Amino acid sequence: MKVIENNRKSNRSEPASSDVLLLEDDPDYGRRALRHFKSTNVRVDWVRNGNEGLKLLGRKGFALYLVNDFLPDMSVFTFLQEAKQRFTDVPFIVIARTDNEHVANEAFKHGAVDYVVKSTGSIRRLTNTVVARLKEPYRFDFAPHSYLQLVENASDAIYFHDAAGRIVFMNRQAEQLTGYGRDELLNRHIQVILEENGARAIRHQLRAKYPKRWQGKIEARIVTKERKLIPVELSMTPIVRNKRLLGFEGIARDIRDRLKAQALLDSQGSKINELNLEIQKKNMKLEERSRLQAEFVSNISHEFRTPLNGIMGYAELLHDEVYGGLNKSQSDALDSIKACATNLLDMVQHLLDLSKIKANRLILEYEPCAPCDLVLAAGGTVRPIARSKGLDVVLHTDTKLPCINADFRRLYQVFVNLAGNAVKFTSSGQIDVGAVAKENAVKFYVRDTGMGVPPELRDMIFQDFRQGDNSASRLHGGMGLGLGLSKRLVELHGGKIGFRVNEDRGSTFFFTIPFSKDSKDSIGNNHSAG
């Protein structure tokens, strides 16, 4: 039920211009306020929420609103905006439960003529303020005493000037910013402290028939007493009472630090752009150099292959005694020639493969591959070399592992690289070659009992032209391309390659190749160590 209470007496008939609308949801405060107003000639209508107030405004007018800062059904500023749009612009006083700087700032930005905090004696002061306000309806207090402390301590320069442009108030920060004392600027025109850009905006506002609050803020420059120019961010808000322009509230924010920071950022941004351009140019040069290098490697590798194939062909003819019989020493020498030519041809092939991968020209030929076939092929290739060194090669095969979709020749190349390195760097013991199921992939591994991988080389072992051990590389030869090329080939298959150091001795190199979901059902139990 709507509750409207007032302090009218039946024998009183004051004009409507003296009526006050009180919006207060606290019944105790509302009743005490009505009792205080009974001793005055001011009539007060009391409602307890914003909607009731708007309905009452539809039936009559008021000269002043007294509004609680927290209405139960809407914010105080929503009520004031609705009242202004639907009825008329009426002065108002905000009654606050606590001294809140944010609410006070918003209240005065919306045109409040006072800001009263509920406390002992606040109702009496509110009554006196209302009586004085209604006696002088157009008196313009730019800084009411309840708000003065907040304005004085503000970090921005705040000033008020009347409709003619004469300064009537300025806070302490405005004095510090301009270098003028208050007595020097009061009643002087606002253009005195503004350079032309800001002065022009002020003149436009003063000449406007219906001045509006600036939607945005403009940058202007304050002219100090020492004739220095200080950049500021300037905002202006017209203050209107009963459709009458009383003046303007102005806020000037010193933006020197912000402009310096912006200039520094712009300078740094320009330098960054220059560096980016320089990096782009260097990248283009590196890409061109890499392209030329790849072409050179490809060309030179092709040039090497032709004579190497000729050497190997004639060695085969000599070995088959096409050109006459051979004694044992000559036959052993031919075997050495063939072995050296084969090693050199392998290195040339590695260079060719690496250049194709870098140029994105290597094409994989996918086909269904049985993991056990890869294990048998790689193990069979390195077993003769291992036996010549007195090493055992143990193969761990599992025919229940699912097929993988891969380029068999390229994975065989990877597997042989890993197994060949294990044989090369192992002087005693055995080499284990196998494959196991590991989550969503098949894991191929080579475990040795060799010299292992030194700690200082573990982060770079899969880089191109790197050897597992420099001193050993001088003993065993090689260009350090095997592991780098193997890593690239595995990654082209969507897999991963890595190694771990064994607890006893040696190391285990492995690579994984994912298999399709359809292959999971065919996985059997594998008891081989991975």
C-alpha cells in the first residue's frame, strides 16, 4: 500500500512553490523530519520509495527534493533522471547514511545543492538548509560546506564560474596548478587562465542557449601566473536550476606526466617498429641464405652421388673379377673401398634428405606397417656390424601390436640410425631393439650398454651437425646428421623422439608413432621392457 504522509494542517494554505518532497525509507528518520518541519512554514510530503515519488509528481509540483542516497526500489540518480525527463528540473539535496566521497561526487555532478550525512543534529541542519533554500530559490552555492572538504582535498583542480564566465570558487589544487591565489582570480573571467583552445570552448558554452554537459573531455592548456603553459584535461558541466543556467562546474586534470609517458611510449614504439623492420630484413636475408644453402647442399650432394656410384660400381666389377683374378689382399682392399664409399653415400643421402625437409619438399609415402617388421629389419641390418665388435643384438618383437600408417622406408632409416649409433658407441655388452604399445602410440626403442650421453650435450643432441661426444666422433667419424634428421622424420609422422640415461649404464633412445583409434582393439599384452 502506498504511504504518503505530510505535515499539513487543515487551516494552512501555503503556495505550492513551498512544498518539499521527502523520499526516505527509514520510518524513524521520516517521522522525526516531519516533526521538525511542522515548526516551519514549509510543507513536506513524505514517500518511502522512488516509484511512489514519481506517481506523486504526476499530480503536483515541488520546489525541492530531499532524497535518500539508497532508495529501496531504484537509485537516487535514476529517480532524479526520471523526474527531470518526465516533469521538471528541481533542486535537490541528498541525504546520505554515511559520508561517502563517491556518492557525494556523483550527487554534485548531477546538480545537488547540498549533501547531508545522517548524524546527531543533521535533521535540524537539514530543516534550516531547506528553509534558507526556499527563501532564496536561486541562490547559487558552488561549494556547500558539507562538500567543501572533499573538494578541497581533490587531486584535480575544481572551479565554478557563473553564467557570465566569472570565477566564483576554486579549490586548493586549482591554486597550485595556476599559481594564483583565490583572491586574485575570484570574480575574474575564466578565460584569464586558459589558452585559446580552452577559452574558445568556454565561449561556445557561454553563448549556447541550452548548454549541455560535454560528452567527452578536451585537452587545453592552463596559463599560470608565471605565464607558463600546463596541459590539462578539461571537463565542464552546466548547472541548471528550474530551467535557469546558474553557471558551470569545471575540472582540470594535469596531464603533463601522462603526455610524457605517451611521448616515451611513442618513441619506444617508433624504435620497436624500426627494430621489427630490421629483423624482417635480416629474416629475409637468412631465409634467402638458407634457401641458397639448401640448393647448394642438394646440388653438391647430387654431384657427389654420381662419382660415388661409379666408384662402387667399378669396385663391384673388380670384386667379381671381371677384369681378372684377385688375391686376398686385393679383395680385402676392395671391401674397404666399398665400405668407405657406402658410408660416404649414406652421408650424402642424409644431406639430401635434410635439404628436402628444410625446403618442405620431402614427401612421405604412407602405407600400413607392422611394427615387428621394422624391428626385424633394423635389427637385422646392424646385427652383422655388432657381431664384428663382439656385441649381442636382442630383438623384442610382438606380433600383436597394431599396424601403423607410416612411410616404412623413412622409419627404417630412423631405426637404423638409432641402432647404428648404439653399436658405434658401445664397446661391450648388448643392444636391445624392440617396440611396445604406449598409450595412443607404438614406442620403438634401442637400449645399449655403451658410454651414454654426457650431461652437457643432452640439450643439443638432436641438433643438426651434433655428435653425442666430440672425442668419440673423432674416433668413430660421422657428420652428426643422423639424430637431427631422425628427429625431423619422426615429427613429420606426428611422433616424438627422445632418450633417457639408463640407471646401470648406457642409454635408451626411442621414438613414438601414433596409431589410429581403429587399431587400439588389436593391441595385445607386451611384456618386453620399453
